[in-house]
Amino acid sequence: MIDKFVPDIATAIAGIHDGARIMIGGFGAIGLPNQLIDAVAETGVKELTLIANNAGAAFGGLAMLLKTGAVRKVVCSYPRSAGSTLFEDLYRDGKIELELVPQGTLAERIRAASAGVPAFFTPTAAGTQLAHGKETREINGKLCVLEHAIFADFALLECWQADRWGNLTYRLAGRNFNPIMAGAAKLTIVQAQHKVELGEIAPDDVMTPGIYVNRVVHVPYGDPVL
Amino acid sequence: MSATLTPIKAMTREQMAARLAADIPEGWYVNLGIGAPTLVANYVDSGREVIFHSENGLLGVGPKPAEGKIEPWLINAGKQYITMMAGGSTFDSADSFGLIRGGHLDLAVLGGYEVAENGDLANWSTGANDAGPAVGGAMDLGAGAKQVWVLMDHTTKSGEPKLVTKCSYPLTALGSVTRIYTNIAVIDVTPKGFVLRDTAPGLTFEDVQARTGAVLHRS
């Protein structure tokens, strides 16, 4: 019998190692796998590369990872956070590396990794500082930039419902980067608000098919807080 | 430069947002950038259906929730609580930016540091001394939306023009801005440069030209 549920958070994150490239789902405080991140921070792993839309969190596990120097590099579109200068301070002091990526390019590079597309051309960022050093080509009269797929060792995600095959649903703005990251990492770890029986999520309602998911842990923490 | 100019009565942010909102045709799909552009939603007359997109994966964004009616799983790009209209839909970030980058969005309303007369936009970084550069979805919106309207003050706080011949700040997108709504004027960006469409009440072409860092053409 296939059962991707693991009994606890420690088992869910087992194997995350120094130097790992970790994708983290979420946009703002919604759809963020807080309990998984907290647990990773507590393991003391270091030299991490984090790939996440907002990596400048003011509190919680992300902030702890930044504060303790566990993060070597961040790949994100918006490293700022209201009420926190934690990231800016580290960046200004040269203690963290930043690869700033336009949000749509970030999403597409992750989707590309998931779908086996090694690279693609896009007009976004053409002629700007964020295209410096990248190959460009004029396609259909538009200047385009070559962008490479982003792969990761681990993806930490949050979903609304999960069944034991790893089929997932998300709630409202909680979807964001979670489904695309599910396919872009070697090992995808999900915290689920609700554990449901196989078949409770109708085929048409599955948002992430279980093929992309390796481990699920039931974490019914309730509603996110901004 | 403002010190040498006669003081004028500029519009408030709310008046600017209302002025822009009045020009959005029914049926358009519109993304509102964070900050002042978000105010535009408050001024689209309820008899006219305009569909607002939020980059975190929502179409059909409605007004702010009433007191005590917050849905904790619904925020916009500026991380504020919102509501959804009947007919709204949710999707992931790749689809959300796919609809932007694929040219499906009729309009993006963005803030700006500078707009050049060729439509270049600078709105994401103030340069090398920027403590923590952040770009979000601005470059995708600038490159992908069918129309890009910028909502910003006409000059900086110290009176320097923000409508210029060439941007001095790092660019967000090249040649993308089609119209600018400022606190003193509405200006089209055309192949011949800036064209004045409208002024704030009581202002003249000369008032606007004096505060613009490039040649202004009459419509």
C-alpha cells in the first residue's frame, strides 16, 4: 500500500543536508510551510540556497535561518518584508548572496524544471540590469533573454488537503508557487492542513497529482497570520 | 526647479486614482501594482465590470473585506486582505505570470520613479546604493501587459521631473509605458514623445511643460 504520510515533522525533513538547494512555497504569509521551515532551522544545517518568492521574512523559521547564518544564497523576486530589515542588513554586510529574479521568470524557471525544459527565451527583463551576462536573441522582433530552469534538492510546500497518494489541493491564495515547486525538486515534502481518504479529492479537483510528491505530514495549524 | 515656479494645486492620490479609473473600459482585465495603483479599484464605478488580477494567482479581486469579515487565505500582491467577486478564479504563480507574459492582460497600472519619452520605465531600484533590491512582478508586467499606465507624482519631492528624456535609474522595461497619470496631468507616450491629454483643474500646458524634463506635445 502506498502511503506518503509520515508520522511527524522530523521524519518529513529527514535527509536535508548542508549545502542543500531548498525551494519554499508561499506568497507573503499564505501557503508558507512554516512548521517544516522551523524544523529545518532547528537541525542546524547550513550553507543553504533558498529559492522562494519572498525570502525576507520578519519572523518564524525563515527569519531564524537567515539570522543564524544558515543561508548562503537566496534566489527570489522580493526579499523585502514589512517591518523587517533582516535581509537588507545581511545583504548590505555581504553576508548573503542574492539572485534577484523577476517573479514571472522565477515561476517559469521553476515550471520549466518541473516539465523538463532546460531553458527558454523570454522578453521579461530584456535590456535591464537583471539580464546582464545572459544570452539574448531577437525573436519575432522582440529582444529576449535566455533563462535556465531552476532545480532543487528539496521542496518544502504547504497544501490544504492531501491523500495518502500525495494528491493535493490548495486554498485560495495558498496555491501560488506550491504546485510548480512540487515537480522541480528531487524530494518534495508537504505539510497538509487536512488529511483525507483516497478518493475524497475528486479527479477533477486534484491540483497537484501525487506523482510529484514524496512525503506528506499532517500539520493542522489553522489559519495563516499576516 | 519647483522653487522658481508658481505654486499650483495638484491632485491628491485619490483624485489621481479616480481620474485613471474613469478611463478603464468595461471588460478589461487589469493588474494594479502595489502602493497607489491599488487605490484605483475603489473608483471603478460598480455598474461597469472590470476584472482585477492579483499576481499571486487571482482573477476577479473584489473590494477590501468589511470589518470582521476577513478570509485569512486571501491576500493581494501588497499582502493586504481582499475579497473575491462571484466569477473569480484562483491559479498558481506560473499560470498567473503566464497570463501576464502571454499578453492576455489588457492593462497594468504601475508606480514609477521615472518614465522616459520613449516609454522606458524605471520603478524597481534606485541604483547601486539600494540596500535590498526587490523587483517582484514589475518587469513581467512591464514587458507583458497590452497597456502599461503609470500612476505617479509629476515631480520628485524636491521638484525634479520624473518625466524625462532618458531614465537615470535602472530600467524595469523598455518602451512599455503607454500613458502616465500624474498629480497635474494625463500624458500619452507616443512615437513622437509625450503628448498632453488632460491637465488638473486650472492648469495650463505651460504649467505642465515647466515641470516636465522632456518636450511636451499638444494633442
